[in-house]
Amino acid sequence: MWQDGGPNRHRGRWAVRHVELPRRALPQLLMRVQRDLVGFLDALAGWAARSGLGQRGTALVKAVDQNFAITAPLDLPAG
């Protein structure tokens, strides 16, 4: 995987940085990331409840989830 954006993607210390991994490893890695992010949403909801945010806390958790598509189904490559 290579960086594909940003003003300095072709120069500087990050120009040649990349990560190599087998294609078959990607689905499992993405599922782990999603699990961790769902855990973050749970922690955020707990913090919001302890802070007494009520419906605002619920709305915050929902907004974070929707904007980052955390609980959206993963569209994983087959095989």
C-alpha cells in the first residue's frame, strides 16, 4: 500500500514509504480495526453517560459512527 494523496506524496521523507502485506491478510486486518473502533464508540458512549450528556451524548456517538462509517458493513474482497 502506498500513500496516494497529499501535497508531498512524491517528495520528502514519506515519498517512498509503503506497507507490504499479503492481499489475503487485508480482510482480517480491516475486521480488527472495525472491532477496535466499535470499542472506541462504546468507550465514548460510557464517557458521555458519565458526563451527564444525555441525548447530546447519544447524538455525539451516532455522529461519530455515521461520519466515520464505523459500524457500516465492510465491503471486503472475496478470497
